[in-house]
Amino acid sequence: MRSSFSLSFFLFLTIVAAACQSQPPTPDPTYTPYPTYTPYPTYTPPPPPISDRPRVPSEEVENLVWPTGSRDDVIPAEDASAFINETITVEGTVVRTHNAGNVIFLNFAQDYKNGFTAVIFADDWSKFPAPPENLFYGKLVRVEGIIQDYQGTPEIIITDPWQIEVALTLGQPVVGECNCQNPLIVATQPAAAIPLPTDTPTADTFAPPVVESPEQIVSWQEAANFVGQTVTVEGQIVNSYNSDKVIFLNFDQDYRNSFKVVIFPDAWSLFPASPDIYFQDKTVRVTGSIKIYQNSPEIIVDQPDQIEIME
């Protein structure tokens, strides 16, 4: 009887043990973090289609003549920063220029640090028929090339004259004999009146016009009042400077802030002696278009008959 009870109790324990082993262990609860947030993707709009871009200045002037004809890929200089790394044509007026000695800047805004700039390095200056800072100053132009960003300012580097063209008036040539791809092109259709400077170079000399009988003679102290006009300025050369690249004839000891005459090397041989020596201490009358360079008025002389020594 006792052995039967022991056997039954043993079987009971065996069944209980087997039942316990068949139940899987209850795992510790795992931590489910909150789902991560995936933001909406940002959208960078592409540049607007050409047809939707603002009108450039030439579109507002009927029958304006451009050497390469009408274009549909032209943007105004004010929008250049929206087309970084694109090859495109930018149109605007060169309102100021600067020759830094190894590079020339053609600025399309007085606030040049925040406006479009065309850049020409010294190795390419000789490809142009005249110093680019004078040739394009005040002109309505188109510049073709890759727009690059330099210290937050959009710019195009010009390495060949064909990259820049000037708006033409009737019969006006755009280039002469130069090392460039485009031949001499003359406007054969009338263009509407636009405020272009009157000192556009001619095909033969690329020199500003000389007024043989000027209507007025002004003192060198008044020269700054006649920027953009062709007048005759009178005064005494008090000092001069020859940098081997340009000669300055100064009418005041404070040469940085006063009127001066500028003569480039191509014209030096046209005078009886080096101009810096020939005109030193002389009272002269000089005729030409007055321009502003680094806040100072100046006349560029490239023909001897522009400057006369007064007895």
C-alpha cells in the first residue's frame, strides 16, 4: 500500500515537472522607444525658365542692335546670383571699373561687393583693342560665360573678347583689329536712343573723340562737375608719375583726389619726349571725355592734339 502511494506521488511530481518545463519562461518586458520623426524633404526650386525671367534692359528699347543678334538666354545683371555655375549671358551697364594691376574689374553696380562683376586678368588684356577698364566703362554690354561665386559675389571671368559685346548704334563698330574670334561688325539698322557714352572708340583708333573747338573751357578744379562730357580742362602740371605701364600728369599735389591726365604706353612715342617730362610744370589745356576712376576725375589722352601747352 505504501509502495503504491509512493509510486503515485512520484508520477505526480513527474507530471508537474514536465508541465513546468513545457511553459516558456516569461521574458522581461522590452522598451519600445517612440518612433523617430522623419521631416518633410526640403525643396530647392530650380532657376526660372528663360521665358519667366525678368525683362533685360535691351528688351525695353525697340530695335536695339547687338552684334550677335537677338537672344533668348539673356538675364539682367541683378539676377546673376540665381544662376551660379550656369553658362549664360548677363546684360547690364558697366557703372564702374577698377584696374588692380593684375586684374581688371568691370562692375555692374556701384555696390560692387554685392553686384555682378566681369573679371579680366592681365594675361588677356592685350587681346582687347584698348584697356578694358576704359573700353567698357559706361557701356551697355552682354557678358557670356560661367557665373561663379567669389566671396558671395557673382562673376564671369572673361578670357576672350568674344565673351563681351557692346550695344550698337547706327554705323557704330563693335571691335577693330584684335586677337578675337568675332570680326568687325557694324550696325546696319537704326537703334532707339539709349543713354550710351559719347566716347565710344572708332574702328581705326579706338580713341575718344577730340573736340577741336570746345564750347567751354573749365579749370581742373571744376572737372568733376563734367563727368561723362567732352570738355577742355586748363591747369598746370605740378607733378607727374611714370609707372612703366601708365603716365599720370597731376594738376594738384593731392593727386589721389584731384583731376589728372592719363597716358598709356601706346601713345608715348607720339610726343616729342616722354610725356611725364615734356609736360612737367607746363600750363596746358587738355580735351577729352571726363571719367571717374577711383573717385577722381581724369581724361585719357591717346592723341597729341588732345593736349596743348599754353605759352
